[in-house]
Amino acid sequence: MKIRSKNEIPSEAKQGLGAQDDSASYVNLHKSSSEFSSRNEYLEHELQIMQPKRWRPNLPFRDYRFEFEDAVPAMAATIGKVVMVAAIAATFAAPLGLSETFILENVRYELLIVAFFIILFSGFILPTANLAGTHGPLIPLIPIVVAAGGHPMAFGLLIGAFGLILAFSKGGSMLAKLTSKGVCGGLLLYLGFIGTTSQVAKLFTWAEGIGMTYIAFIVILATIVLYAALESINKRWLAVPLSCLLGGVIASSLGAPFDFKTGPGLPIIDPSYWWGESTGWMLGLPTLESFVVVLPFAILAVAMWSPDFLGHQVFQKISYPERTEKVQMNIDDTMLSTSVRQTFGSLLGGANFASSWGTYIVPAAIAKRPIPAGAILTAVFCVIAGVWGYPMDLAIWPPVLSVALIVGVFIPLLEAGMEMTREGKTTQSAAIVVFSSALVNPAFGWSITILLDNLGLIGCKERSSELPHMSRWIIPLVVFIILTGVMAMVGMLPGIPALMSNFRH
């Protein structure tokens, strides 16, 4: 979308962007919002004049500003973090016989850990690295890992190590370049649809459990009307807070039970406690065998990063205006920060397995805000939620949680996927990636479709003919073979038993 003339960057400023010319600095190029005819123009201008610095300090008010729009993705990210870390900790706790106290304490611990790394990387030295969130697609694998005798620290350290290798080799950005618009759009459509239907089902399950099924219907219907109204007035970025408020108020007024149970407190900040033989995880430190057991799972976890990261970057590209490439999410930097955060989080005793933070980047892209400012607010909100305790109860209450994820993440993903598959022959690739993802999972769907797409069997044949052999079939074939082989080893291919008996349930 083109920016109006009054929103253009002066030619002399353009020449200095990226240089050390003080006249072209963010501070000098910044204008008050009152100088623009609309709030949207002001936000787009902010994106265009930012000059993020890699591995150098990026400071608030000197390199970026805080706006009230930053609070929305920060709120959505905090809700998502509480929910996802709790899900991972609970999935580990059940087969290991750990109590609810372990889950609560570890979630609080992870909220403090992630706050530090958010500020260090996304807010300070790598401002184009998306926040390191939680690897949601990995959750179904955790019971298999535990049953195989996998150690969470060994698992996390191997994920961090493989992620660092991919980041330093720039493998993530290379795979992104090999992925066409059709494949990207299909992934977004699949993830958006599956996520939306999953949250709707969860909300109805909760409502049935309390004997008030009608509450789920009313909450979702009201959310649909609210979202449509916000779309019509170009205020979609307000969907998360208003939908959470609406869902909570409706459910409460209709008599849905809710109690604050988690009071203020601090988690135990002592790695020796978490990795003790009779405390924390009650597993002790991992052995060499522990690393061997989780090796294929770690490879698969990092392989799943590429489609996840790519979808987040593409959504940002669609939502941002022209001339904002320098502030868009860098896949390799995100992999680097995610890997470091994963490594230290595992050493400290956290239950989280990291990936690109979707519940942050999607609302931030809609609000047309850069990564750093919202990242700082997310860190603050995470600390408040972890120490205060009560917000954790509210964040995981289904009428708040489900609508936040639906309007903040999954519906925007659907919209972005449809936008990417509007032109050319993208629908063929999109259909195949949805089909194959439904067969196994998005990582399998992505890998087989980029192979078929780059070979020219589907999608744009002109694009395929212009690719060199390495990009056309060698790299896609190697990626597909590795991914499918690992999935076969751990028993993730439907109807096919695990090739290695150690990984059977």
C-alpha cells in the first residue's frame, strides 16, 4: 500500500538511511502524530524511518518509541505464553508424576526467564529477531519423548544446538527463499483453520463441562460481530483486548464459574533445585544415553521451525507498508535468539521449548508496530503476571483464552493465507500443502510441497524453470528425506509403526 505524499521520507533522508549521518537518524526523522492526517499514516511512517542496529544497543526514544498500540500484542503474547508453557509443563507432569505445584512454579519461572531474553535480544541487540515463544506443534510429541526415557534438559540443549547450527549457516533464510507464495499461503490457511476450529471446540468443551453450552455460542457469536465491526472501521488491532473483555464479561454475567486461585509470589530460582534427583523435575542431570534418545525428536523440532518462522515473516510483509524491509523479522536472527534462549532456559530448569512467538508477531503486524517496543512491554507483562499470579488465572480462563487466540492469531492467519493465494497459480500449491499437512503435520506438508512446487509439478512452472538445480530439487529433496525419515523413526507417519522400537509408546 502506498503512503501519501506527506508521509514520504525526504530524498536527502533516504540517502542517509543506514549510514552514520545524524540528520538521517530516527530521532531527526521522527514526526509527531499530529502532523499526519491519520493514525495509520503515522504508524507507517514510524516503520519506514526506523534504523535497527544488529549487535549494537537499540534504545527506547533514540531508536524507537512506545505507542499504545504496542500494548495489544504484548497482552496477546503474555496470554499465549502462560497458556503454552502451562500446556508443556502439564504434558510433562502427568507421565512423570509431578504435581500441579510443579506446573505453577515452572510457568512462573519461565515467565521471568523469557522476560530477560526478550529484553536482551528483541528489545536491545537484535531488534529484528522475533520474540522466542513456545513450540506449540511439539506438544503432542512430549508424551512419546517421556515414554522413550527422554530427559527434558537433554532435549532442550539439543534443540538449542541444532538451532544455532541452522542460524549460523543461514539455513532458515535459505529455506524461506525456496518456499513459494502458494506454499506459504497454504500453510497460513491450514494453521489458521486448524487453530480456529480447535479453539472453538475447546470453548464448547469447557461450556459443556459446566453445563452451560449456550455460553460458548453466545461468546463466539459476539466475538464475530465485534471483529467484523472493528474490520469495518480499520481498528482490527484492538480485537484482542476488546474480545477478551467481551468474552469475560459475557461469560461472567451468564453465571460461568471463575475464581482467582494463584496469589502473588516468586518461583524458586535455583537450577540445582529444578535438576535435583528429589526436587523439581526429580530426574537429576541427563546422561549420554539421554541425549541419544531425544536426538531424532530434537532434529524434528528444529525442522519444524522453518515453516513456523516463514509464516510469521510473511504475515508481517503483508501487513507492513512499502520501504519497511529493514524492520521486518529476520529469520536467521530469530533462530539465533530462540536457540540461545532455549539453551539457557533448559540449563536453568525451565519447561519451555522455544519457537517464534506467533501470539506476539501476528497482532504486532496487524497494529503496524515494530518488534522492539512491544517486546519490552511483553517482558514487563510477563514479569507482572508471574509475580502477581492472578493474571495467570484470568489468562487461562477459556472465554478469555480462546477468543484471544482466535482473533489475535488464527483469523489473521486465515486472512493472510487467502491474500497470498489470490493471484497466479498459487492455489495448486496451497491445496497440496493443506492436503499433505492434514495427512501428517505442517512440517511434512511444507517439505513435500516445496519439492513438488520447485520441480514444477504444481504451481508456477516459470518460477521452477528459473531455479538452479540446487534450489530446484537437491535441497528440497534432502530436506524432505531427512524430515520424513525422522518422522518414520519416531512413529509420526500415520499407520506406520515407529522404525525404532525405543520410540514406541
